[in-house]
Amino acid sequence: SSKLIDGKSIAKKVREEISSEIMKIKDSTGIVPGLAVILVGSRKDSQTYVRNKKNACEDVGIASYEVNLSEDCTEEEVINHISVFNDNSAVHGILVQLPLPRHMNEEKILNAVSIEKDVDGFHPLNIGRLAMQGRDPLFVPCTPKGCMELLRRYDIEIKGKRAVVIGRSNIVGMPTALLLQRENATVSIVHSYTKNPEEITRQADIVISAAGVANLVRGSWLKSGAVVIDVGINPVDDANNPRGYRLVGDVCFEEACNVASAITPVPGGVGPMTIAMLLSNTLSSVKRIHSLN
Ligand code: NAD
């Protein structure tokens, strides 16, 4: 059976590394890293994500600044808050929690974040640079970066390998495919219109699934010895769970364990890495802005 890729323990290690680096920066320069989070509306899931991010910041010594705006506020109000944070030298990272209310133009708002403080990596210019040969984004989106960090820390070779990414969203699938390509994998993208996805996926040495569909990837979709990174977080009914549901990935974990050489669990795989990478992006922002290193 497969080796478990333990995102929870890698994320803990990453956070400890970040924490000690921040401590050193504080001691030698007095600079305190700061992250600003803008939340629009009152979605329960978004509130939970924001709370988790704030707690993670506190743990490693990053000051967090939070703005909560009502669902019916204007685009202009959101952009005004972003501008104030852009000009605030105590703030090194700015993130706007997605999704935004439907009446807002997401691109316009993400465009307002200074690319120097775009720790989510969603600014069109950072995405554009990610897609271009010979150019480097200032920041890479956190979930894709977390997937790559897991591959790196488990010494999984990417160069020359066949990789399949399932899903092509702006926040996960698309940037993940670009990152794998930058590391010289041969990348295919499988999406909801792909015919014979299992046949394409079976060719992959590395499979990264971010479709948001429980049990999409069966054992029969995998080549023997493939490495599987499961980004999906999907609720499925579970009468034995006090909440009435439990969370599973996109991959049939038990089946995949008989075929894959290594696999991430859900929960405890990519999930914890996402927040760790947000902290990492905030730290690298501080270092760039203050020319530390
Ligand atoms: P999304 O809905 O924006 O995109 C899903 C993508 O999957 C689309 O490109 C679609 O074409 C593709 N897809 C959908 N059904 C498919 C199918 N049957 N076969 C092949 N492709 C299919 O979702 P997202 O925001 O990219 O998130 C994807 C999943 O990852 C969700 O379960 C989400 O909860 C999870 N997620 C996890 C983290 C984390 O930190 N671990 C972060 C973000 C998202």
C-alpha cells in the first residue's frame, strides 16, 4: 500500500520554520510582518477560513488586520480599503477573501491589490507572469504552492514526468498546471468536458486532483506507482458523524492506496499546506519589501 504524504506534519514543520525566521527578523530589525484580510459578506465558510488564517498568523508572529464589510457594500468601498492597506507600511500582505458577492467585479478588485502585497497570488499580473517563460511571479497561489511543496519535501521528481491536473480553476487547477510545467513536467489538464478522463489520468506519474467531486478518481484511473495529490474537499453524508457529514477528497482513497506509490489523505493533506503557504508568502513579502536576505 502507498506511502502517506503527511501534509499536516509538513505544514507544522513549515510553520515552525516561518515562526523562527520571523522571530529573528523581529530581533534584528524590529519589523513585525503584517497581513490584512478583507471579508465581504457573512458566508459561514469564508468566516471560518478568515478565522483560521488569523489564528495561524498569530501563532507565527504575524500581525493581522481585518476588515469586515457588509454583503451590500460597494465595489468602491472595497477598493478604498485595499488602497489604504496598499499604502500602510505595517502591512506586507493583503488578501480579499473569495468568493465576492455577485454584484462585484472580481478582476477589478483583485487588480487593486498592490502586486508587491498580493500574497494570494491572484493579481492578474502575477498569474500572467506565472504563465510566461523567463518571468517570475512575485507570489504563487497558496494551494498550488502547497502541492508543489509536498512534492518537493517528499523528494518526488517532477522533471520529465507526466503530470495530470484534474480541474482548471483560477485558484487551484490552472496555476497548479503552470507550476508543474515550470518544473519541466509534461502536463495534461482534465476538466468537466474531457472525454475519457480515466485514460488520460492513467498515463500520469503525478496526479493532482482539484475537481471538487467526491470519489471521482477511482483506483482504475491510476497507473501503478503514481503519486497522488488530492486537493478536493467534499462533504458526503455520514450518519455516524455528529455533524451528519464528513469530508473526503476527489480520490477513492482505499482504492488508490492499492495502486499509488504515495498519496495525500483528506483531511490532513493539502488543506493544512494552504495556510502554511499563505504565511510563507507573507514572510517572503516582508523580506522583499525590506530587502532582507
Ligand atoms: P471549481 O469548482 O472552481 O473548479 C473545479 C474544476 O474541476 C473545474 O475546472 C471543472 O472543469 C473541473 N471538474 C468538475 N467536475 C469534473 C469532473 N467530473 N471531471 C473532471 N473535471 C471536473 O473548484 P476549485 O475552487 O478549484 O476547488 C476544487 C476542489 O478543491 C474543491 O473540492 C475545493 O473545496 C477544494 N479546495 C481545497 C483547497 C485546500 O486548501 N485543500 C483549496 C481550494 C479548494
